[in-house]
Amino acid sequence: MNAAARLVHQEAISRQLIYVQFLVKRQMGVMFLGLLVLMSALSVIYVTHLTRELHAMYEQNITDHNHMQVERGQLLLERSTWMMQARIQQIAENQLGMVLPDHKNVIIVNE
């Protein structure tokens, strides 16, 4: 081959290598961006799932809180029923045999 043909051939090879390198770099960039998009999509899916779980737990806690408030009200009502003066007096008279003292039997002590 003569020198001119060799030069043209070498330029074609070098241009071809430049194009190949350019395409490889471009493909790597596209693959990298594609990977970033995929990671972003998976992140959105994960955060959405986590948000739904947290919301379900929140709703369950609200339901439990309401149930406990109702139970507390019932317990307070029951406590007030058990502590009524008439009931305590009836138990003291019937089960323990206690009676109210007469005014004559009451002694007031002054210190």
C-alpha cells in the first residue's frame, strides 16, 4: 500500500475508534440514567408501601384509643356505683353489723 492509502486507512480506523468510544460512553451514560430511573421508581414504591403501613398502624392506634376511652368511661361509672354512700352503708349494716351511733354516744375530742 502506498503512503496515501495507508493514511486514509488509518484515519478511517481512528475515526471508527472515535465513534465506537463515543457510542460506548453514550451507551454507558444512558445505562447509568436508566439505572437511576429504576432506583428512583423502586424508592417511590418502597416509600408508598411504608406510608401505607404507617397509616394502617395509625388508624389501628386511633381505634384502640377510642376503645380504651369507652372502657375508661365504663370503669369510672362502675367505680362511682361501687362507691355510693348508700351502698357502703348497707354493706356496713348488713355484713358487718354496724349501726349509726346515737347522739348520746358521740364524744367530741378537742386537742
